[in-house]
Amino acid sequence: MAQIIFFLFYTFFILICYVLFFLPKFEQKSNALIAGFCFIVFQIIISQVLLGICKILTLPLLLCLNFLLCLCVICLTDKTNWQIKRIRFIHYFKNLNAVFILQLIAVSYGLIIFLCFLTPVYAWDSITYHLLAVFQWIKAKKILMLQPICATSFFPMNGELMMLWVHLLSKNMHILKLVQLPFAFMFSFSSYNLAKKLNIQSAQKVIPLLLLTPVIMLQCSIAYVDVIFACFFMISLNFIFSYLQTKSIYFFFLSCISLGILSGIKPAGFLIFIISLFFIGAAAKQKLAKKFLSIGFALLVCAGGFWHIRNIILTGNPVFPYTLKVFKVNLFNGIINLQNISPFAHWFVNNKWQWLVYPFMEKIRGEFSYSIENGFGAQFALAVISVVYAFYLSIRKKDKNIFCILLIFPITIFLWLKTSTCAVPRYIIALCAIGAIALTYVYDHLNKYQKKILDFLIFYTLIFSFTVTLPGLIPYQSNVLHRYFKHKKTSFYQYYNWHYGELGSAWKWLDKHIPQTGVIAYNYPELITPLYGAKLQHNIIHIITYDTPYKTALKTENYLEWIILLKEYNVSYFFVYIPYWNQEGIGKDCIWAKRHPEKFTKIKAWNYADKKIIIYKVDF
């Protein structure tokens, strides 16, 4: 608990330093909070990457470096012009039942935090590659930028750097799962702030509309990066809009930083990187000095664009391992063609035209349900209708600012559907903010009685989203709560059993029976991080025994070479997982282990539902 308190205090201290630094710079003081939040993320990214590249990524050095940076910020802060306006939070919910809405938000996020302390990290992508990168960095005390070993190693990883910060400072896997929580609140606040800049009088409604969006609540308890991406999308819009309005050099630099961070969160961020270059080019037309343009480009690269530049250096393709196609024209060749991937869209719709009505009948795998993959909520259905009417109002009233913001909605959907067949709603969470802004804009142009009707609809859509989402914030929620209140404790591996079947039993056996110095080799490159053990006490390694295009990967297709590599890395156990969907796609290592019992002793095995799990003791 002391480590958690220290993590919260230290991170909050850095945030306060930056907020106080920016307060005198902006007339609208809420910009200082957003700018401070943006800069702390920027500092976290830069400090960890610098130490990681130098191979000295340790907690003491990280704390010292960030503390020195904060001292510099404090010294540069104008301490004569601090004006902090008291905020009446109840004003944000002026036209809603303020106390009740606040209670809904408090109950939702309070339960999310409580459940996180009862369960392990369980989401598929989290334990397959998000946290794998984090734990590899922690174990190695370095970040190998130029030695990617698998497809996900080429992904931009600003989100994973946030997870690294959380784990290094807190040393707590529960807090690690909550990495997206502060970004959810900043997402709603920055969306509210943008609505205020657009002179929307009912902007306060944006905050509960977003905080009670099901997919945002559900994602706050898993170590994903979709909410982080949406958050910086809106932060970038804030700064770009302010720059276009004020021509302030501070907003130009903040735009470059936030766009750089955004481009370094997900593979789709490359499109943001390209848009950012157009933004810098447009700034040149404002007769901005060349030195400022150069600084802006450098900030863009340092904040996240370096991930794409790394890929260009290594492969010539900024979005490697993917092939990027636009209108059936190959812009960049990779080794994974999205057109050949089994699309996830069939989880949600049977054909592309059903996306038109999807906001009004959200399904996943044929059932009406909200999940970490979908779940924009009933309020988003209202927002979609509002976007259409808001376009009409903005054209009639010649409101160019609103019209340009609204254009993001159809453009994003077009790119989402056209650039990938893997259309998953969670990739475009940012549209919830655009929809909420459209809804409040329409609200401002209604008469008194129409506003009462819309207030009623907003209020009850929020209640509906809350009521439907709360019982299923995590899978097997009722089982977890029942076990906790009955036995006053929970079992991480029992939860893994519920979620992943006998894999949970296998992970538990490894955690209890393998010594801390044990090195585990594994054959299947998914669902990996539980192999590290509950306290990250194990080391793991993957030696690829099938054809792979990754030149820097640890690989061989020869048995004797494989044995030599196992000896070299002191491997003592070999973990075999053969899922039913990949029976023919496994490497040669499983066959070699089976054929050589003199070196590989089977000590534990599970066989269920066409899946095979085997643990071998390796003897040389």
C-alpha cells in the first residue's frame, strides 16, 4: 500500500508542477490542466525511452531524472500570476439531477477499482502483447528499439510506456489494470473543454455522457490503450482549435506534442502522424518562424513519431508488419495483409450496411450486449441522431467551427471501414465525444419544452447504460463477488480457470512449483504473461521453430541448434499450449519435445476441449 501511495503522490506532484507552470500562460485556466496532463505523459515517455535505450532503466534513476526535470519546471514557473478559479462542479450537471448522476459515476468507478483488486489481468491483448512488452523491459532494464522479435514488437508503444511507469512506481498488478482510468476522466474533461471553446452553453452534459459510456467503463479495468488513444485525440483537437483561434506558439507546441503522443499509441496512429505533418505545413502558411516549425516537428517525433520512423529505418514501412492499402493501392508492403485476416466485423454485423443501424442495436456475437469491444451506450444512439441535425444547424447558422468538428464523425467512420476489415467499435471511441458535443450543440438550439424532453431522454439513457453495464464490469463478476463475500478472499488462478479453462491450472502449477530462477520456454506466442508468475519471478523465452520474417528474432528450424539455444538461456521448463484453432500451425518444438523423452520429461498435462497443455522438465 505504501508503494501505491508513493506512486500516486509522485505522479500527482509532477502534474501539479506542470499545471502551475501553465496557469499564467492561458486565459482559459482549464487549458492549464490539459496542458499539464499532456506534458506529464510526454515526460514519462521521454524519460523512460532515454533510460531504456541507455540500458539503465531502473526505478531510482527514473525517479531522479523526473525529479530533476520537475525542479527545472519549478524554476521556470512564473509565481507572480497564479489565478485559480474555483470550479463549481455541480454546475457541470446543471440540467440533470446532479446528486444522482454523481452517485452513478461514483458507484461505477468505485466498483471498477474494487473489482480490479479482486482479479488478475485477464484481457486477451493485455496478456498476449501489451504487458509482455512491459515485463520484458522491466526484466531487461532496457528498451530494444531496433531489435523487434515479433509482429507486435513493431507496434507503437506509448500506451505500454504508461503501463511501465505505473508498474515501476507502484509494483502492483492491480493498479496496472487501472492505467486507463485517469485517461477516461481527462477524455471527458477535454471533450467538455472543447465544447466550451465552441461556445456550447450546455457543455457540462458532455462529462456524464462520456464517463457513463459502457465501453469506457469496461475498458478502465483492463490494460488496453483504446481510451488512452481517444483521450489524446480530444486533447489534440483542443490544442489545434486553440492554436487556430489564438495563433499562440504555446498551443502550436502543445498540438505537436499531443499529436506525437497520439501517433505513438496504436498502429492506426500513423494516419495521425501524416495529418500532423499537414498541420505543421499549414502552420508554415501562418508565417511561423522556421525554427518554431523545426521545434514542432522535433516534438512530434520525440513524443511518439519515433516509433514509425524506427519502422521505416528497419523495413521501409511505417506501419509494419501490416500492408497499408488505400483504394486497393498498396502504399506500404508488409507481411500481414489485413484483407486476409479473418475479420472481426462478423462479431457485430452480418454485412457492412448493418453498421448504419448498429448504434441502435449493439450486438456482439449475435447477442445484445456491451463489452470491451463495443458498447457506446444508449446515449450514443441519441448522439448519432444529433450529429445529423447538428450538421443542418451548423450549415444554416454558418457555424464553421462546429461544422469542421462534426466532419470528423463521417471521415473517421470512412477511414475505419476502408483501411481495415478488422472493424471493431473500440477503435473509434473518440466518436463518442464528437457525438456528445453534437448532442449538446443541438440542445442549445431547442426551445424550453424540447429541452425538457431531451433532458429526460439523456437522463434515462444514462440510467440505462449504467444499469446494463454495472452487473458485467468484468467477466464472471457475480462469481468473483460471491467468492469474496463468502470466503473473504479471491483466487487469481480460479479466475483464470473461469476465463481460460485449464490454462489457469497450468499457470497456477508453474507459479507454485518452479523456482524463482527458473526459465520457461514456450511454444505458442499468445496468452503469455501469466508464465512470468504472480510476482514476475520467472524468466520466459520464445525460440521460434517455424519460418518467420523477423531477422532479429530468436529462431531455428534445426533440433540440435534448438537444444543449444535452450542450454544457452538456461531453460529448465518447456510450456506447450496447442489451442484448437491452431492445431496445424504450431512449430517443430512440440514434436521435438515429444520425440526426445530423454531430454524432455512430461511432468504435467491437461487435455480438454481439443486443447492440449503440457509442461516438460528439460534435462541436459
